Amino acid sequence: MMAGMMLPGCRKFVQVGDPETSLGTATIFSGDETAKGALMGMYSRAMTTQGSFLNGGNTLFPSLSADECIPTQSSPATDAFSGNVLSSNNTYIAQLYSTAYNTIYNANMLLENLDRSKQVSAGARRQITGEALFVRALVYSRLVVLWGGVPRVITTNADINATLGRSVPDTIYGQVLSDLSRAESLLDTAYAWEDPGPSERSRPNRWSVKALAARTWLTMGAWVDAEAAATAVIESGNYQLEASLDSVFLKGSREAILQLQPVSNSTNTAEGNYYLPADNPQAKPAYALDSFLLAAFEPSDLRLADWVGAKTISGVTYAYPAKYKIRSGLPYREYNMVLRLAEMILIRAEARAQQGKLDEAITDVNRIRSRAGLADLPTGGTQADVLAAVAQERRIELFAEWGHRWADLKRWGQADIILAAEKAGWTPNAKLYPFPLSDVQRNPKLEQNTGY
């Protein structure tokens, strides 16, 4: 796989082979193969650093900010997330923010060079353009969750980008939906592979676009659109809930709508490496599940048995996320899950409940509960009852995964209520992360979030 593009500030792509070859922007799109290599570079760069925006960072840090995980050993940088006392000079904040915009920059570079190139075939142009638009939309859809209004960077022009102020969240969501609309018109329902094989769902297709749109519409409270997009994916016939919970996060999971391929030469997923304890009998997991989350599981829930690990050291038992089963080593058997069918079912359940389609919503909830070995919930409840059931299933099904709990608490307007009761020193300002101090100092138009 291509190692990727240079980070912002560099105006060339680097193709890594044997020997290493540097390709300038004037030649990178001289044909389909070099353009495809640049596309692979976008993905590889996004996945190179553990804890970056698309490689574990959107899972670990929001899980600490919410009521899912706590560090087992004190570290100022991670304690700041779990204690909700972040500062603008936090190392991980800088890493999250910079790697997000690095990926956006690389997507923009692809789009601009495709516009200039005359040598790329129509088919390759459609595929690469669609994928770049999707990736840009994916990054922006999570940036706005973490920071609120952010700069809307849609060019590689450094002079323009250096002085961009923040766009309001609605503008960012509008950009996300615009990119997804264009991507949907370009991408096919099939998955594209460099080396064709039935187990790869590591590059977006049209159903990935629909799924991200469903998530975005739900976040915006557009219930009709969220239901329609989720239904399209659910009824496409391409995905099914894995009968075994142990199979959900495997490479090629039938539940996966989109996974990201690891590029590390020593680990599978960042999540597995973060959450699973080392084999050493005295090694604690780095992050343990919050007692509030553990108490939310029903005792007979198979997810408690299959997705929660436990390790006892010196008489203390640490429960930890165990959705991913591989901490280190190769070959790749697990990929980073981005979108999956269970989320779409829960999106549709919530959208239906919000529209008063209560029995249909409960039917969706019960699909998730059934896979978890739980009894069906009865129909006939109130809207508040059904929405509470959806919230419970989202909390348990999607825990320690892609920051869903952190996003949910905020969009439901419950973060201040729930986290203030669970965390000492919680303040409403903590719902948004600070912009890195260096970025605020460089750009006087980048207004810092309140409280930092």
C-alpha cells in the first residue's frame, strides 16, 4: 500500500516503494495508477499514527470524556479527558485536530489534482473523487461533534486556509451533506479493491455514503431523512447482523458497512491495542470501564460476556472493552469499524420513535436485543418509554466505539445532567474540546471555545 501524501506544508505526494519515489503534483495524476496510489496514500496517512483522528482517536478520547472509560494509571494528558479539564496545550488535542485537517487537506489535494488532470480515466476519476468526498465528509462530521463550529477548509490554498474563521455547525453539516450527495452519485454499490476479494469493505461504496448520511441526519434531528437513509442500507440486502458477537469486528464482518484497514506492522486496530491488557499477568488494562456503564448492562446480556473483558490484579478486578480481541501481532484479522448495520437499525429506531412510529421503533430495538440474548421489549409504550429503550440500546451496543456515547449525550441535551451527577467538577464548557493553542496563536480569526 502507498504510504501516502506529505502533510500540509508540503506540496508533493510521496509514493513509498523499493526504492522510495517522490512524485510532484504535476506528475502524480499522469495516469490511473499514480492517481490510485495517491488515493491509497490518503488512507495510509490517516491510519499511520495510533490515536490520530481516524485511527482510534475518535474512539478512545470521547470514551474518556463521556461515562464509558477511565484511565487505570495517572497521566496528565489522558486524565484531562476523563476529568473533563482539558487545556488548549493538551498533546492529544493537538494530535486529534492536526490529523483531522491533514486528512482533509489530502482529500482536497486529490480533488484538485483530479480537476487538473487530463490523463485519468473516467472510471478512476469517478471512484477517486467519490472516495475523497466521502472521507472529507466523514472527518467533518466528527470534527463538529468534538469542537462545534470549525474552519471549513475545502482548498489546499495555504493563504486562504491560514486565516479562516470558524463556520457554524449548520454550515459544516451542510458541507458534509453536500459532499455525501456528490459521492453518492459517483460511487457504486459494490466495494472497490486493489486486490479483489470478498472480505474487503475497507473503502466506501454507495451504502457507506447512505449510512454516514443517516448518522448525520440523526445528529441534525432530521428524522424523516435519517429513517429513509438508514432503511435504504438495512434493506439493501448487503448486510446482516453477525450471529456471533465475536465476529462483529473481524475483517470482512457481514455487519460491516465500512472498516478502515490497519497499516501498522505490529498491531491490528488501535482500539485493540489501547483497550486490551498485555499478556503479562501483572499488566493492568490501560483503560477500565466506568462503573456507571457496567451497571447499565442487564445481567444476561451476551454483550457483557463477549464484549467486556476482566482481569484481576492484587485483588482488584478491572473490566475493560473487549470488542476487539487482538492487542498486537499480525496478520490483520480485525479492521477499525466505522459504520455497521447495528448502528443503522438503532438510527432508524430513534428516528421512528421521534416520529411517533413507536411499535416499529421497538421492533428495531428488539432486533438488537435478540442478538444480545435478551427478551423482546413489549410494544404499546409511550414515546418517552421507547426513546429511553433506544438510548439504552445505543449505550450498550455502541459503547467504546467511535465516540457515540459522547455525541449522544450532547445531542440529546443530557450531558450536563448525566455527567454532572457522575463527575466531580463537570462544567457545561467541557462539552466542546479546546482548539490547540498553537492554531489559535497562528490564526487570529480562529476563536477559542468558551472556557479555555
